Amino acid sequence: MEKISLWMSKFQFAGYDLYHFIACFFLFSIIGWMVESAYMSLCNRKLTNRGFMTGPFCPIYGFGATLGYIFLHPFAHNIIALYIVGAFLATLFEYLVAKLMMKLFGEVWWDYNNKFCNYKGVICLESTLAWGLYAVIIISFLFEKVISFVDRYPRAWVLKTIALVLAMAVIDFGYHFAMSVKIKEETREGLYEKKEEIIDFYHKMIGR
């Protein structure tokens, strides 16, 4: 783990190394899932899982937060510019993700067709305005708090936790991806057989 940590330290982006960005990616993936699932649960008046996977993990928020920080941190001291640029880039990101989903799965996991001023149901004015607000909150306040939280713990412990979460996410995503593209039953069953291999690989990686 020490060698991996040293290797990650060589890559610097926007004032932080790769280690911090990977840790933030995983934390924001979980935070994003929690926020959206809580919001949709209130709207639907029942528990709603907004993630593609079963577990509390939504990678689009992890990518959005970490990439957003890299591109938007120069605007951190100009709230108006941060809001406008953040809203635009996040909306563009949402649109591109929707196009990718259509290519991979034949569907998009959200629907804005009933929203005012929407485009093909994948982006809308309401979400764009919300993305701008999220950009201000994340860049001006939340990202630094998450970094401080990560730094409370030894790097070796954080990396082991990331490895475990990654292994679980790969299994979870692999199964749901298989279900979504309707692959053959025998291939789907093969995912279960690979589960133990992935877990064994994780144990070897953390030295147990």
C-alpha cells in the first residue's frame, strides 16, 4: 500500500494528488447517492434507490465532483462566475452521460420530460440551476471538508477501504449491467462464479 500511495503522490491536479482525488471520487459517489435517494424518497413518499446499482454508490456524482473541482477551482473566489460556468459544464456533462447511456443500455436513468424547458428529457432548466448551486457548494466549501475528512485517517487504511468498495462496486455493477443488456443466462451466472475470485484478489492486495 505504501508503494501505491507514493505512486499516487507523483500526480498532482489543482493542488491535490491522485490519492486525494480517488478518495474524493468514492466519497462523493456515496454522498451523491445519499442526497438524490433522500430527495426522490421524499418526492415519491417511499424509499427510492436512485442508483443503477443496489449499493449506495453513484459514480456520476464522484466524477462530477472531482472533475468539476479540477476545472472550476480557478473560479472559487468569484461566486457568480463559478455558478454560471459550473451550471454549464455540469449540464454538458449530464447530456454526454445520457448519450453514453443510450449507447450502452438503450435508456437513460432519469427523465425530465415533465420538467419545464427540457431537451429530449435528459437535461432541463431546473437541473441546470441546481447544478450551478451544487458547484458553488462543492467548490467553495464541501470539497475541502471531504479532503480534511480523508486526511484524518492513515493512507494505508483509506486505500484498503477504497479497494474493498471498488471490489463490491465492480460486482454490483457487473451484475446489473448484465441484467440491463439482457445477456445470456449462463454468462450472468458466470458473474457469481467470479465473485470469489474478486474477493480473493482484494485480500491479496491488502496483504491478508
